[in-house]
Amino acid sequence: MLNIIVDPVAAFFLLVYGFVLLFGGKGIVKLIVGIGFGGFLGAAGFVLASMVSGVGGGLIVFLFMFIIGVLIGWWIFKASLSFLSGLTAWYLLTGLLGIPRVSSTSLLLLLVLIVIFYVLIESAITGVTILLGAFLIYLALETWAGSILSLIIVAFLVMFRIAWILDSKGVL
């Protein structure tokens, strides 16, 4: 199917990264977003506090702001993604349907779209990480086995992951 040649050692790492993304992707995204936002907030607090009270006060403020940033980072990320997605969909829908953008109907549509995207954003991130992990596993397995066997194995892994998610939600 794909004519991508991967070194066997690189294929091993692709396999490992693929399994990590397939089975723990959303958690990893949450961790990266939390640490990134915490680091950004902590660095901003450090710079501001260092100007006032020196490096010692800056370190204390950094730790405090880092912890707060890690705790609220995922929420800020989800809210900003849903706001941008809802705003884009609202802009397209009001243009297609001919609704004036300054009307109350248009603003109500904007709020509804933001809420819908806020609810769906975690599922979308989970889906993207599952697909990316499956693709990495496929690339790795294609190096050692044929493309058909790799596709069958990846399909079973994706079905297993989806069944695992549905079981954890109480659907199965």
C-alpha cells in the first residue's frame, strides 16, 4: 500500500510510540498541554515577581503559578479550541444561511455551537490520537510483515481500543 521504507530500529520506536498514542493518547495530550500552560504561566509569574522581589520571590511565584497552570491548562485548551471551532462554524453557517451576524438569533447560534464543540472536543482528540497511533503501528509492522498482515493487526488493535473505550463508558 505505502512504499515507505523504515529502518528496523526506527520501526521499533515507531511501534512503541504508536502503542503509547493508541492506548494513552488523550492522557499524554492532557499532560503536555498542562505542563506547557503551567510553564508559560510560571515563567510569566517569575519574570513579573523577579522585577519586584528578586529571584527568590520569583521562584516561589513560579512554583505557585506552575501548579495553577497545570491544573487549569486542559480546561483553557478545550475552551479555546471549542471557541475557535464554534466561531468558525458560526461564521460559515451565518454566511450560508444569510442570517445577519449582529442578530440575537446569530449570537444564540454562536453559543450553541461553542457548547457543542466543547462537548465533542475530547472525543475528537481521542480519535485523532487513536488514528495517529494506528498509523505509526502500521508503518512499523509493514517493515517486518507485509502490508495486508499489518493492516489486519492494526484493524484489530483499533477495534480493541474502541471496545475498551466503550466498555469504560459503560456502553458494552
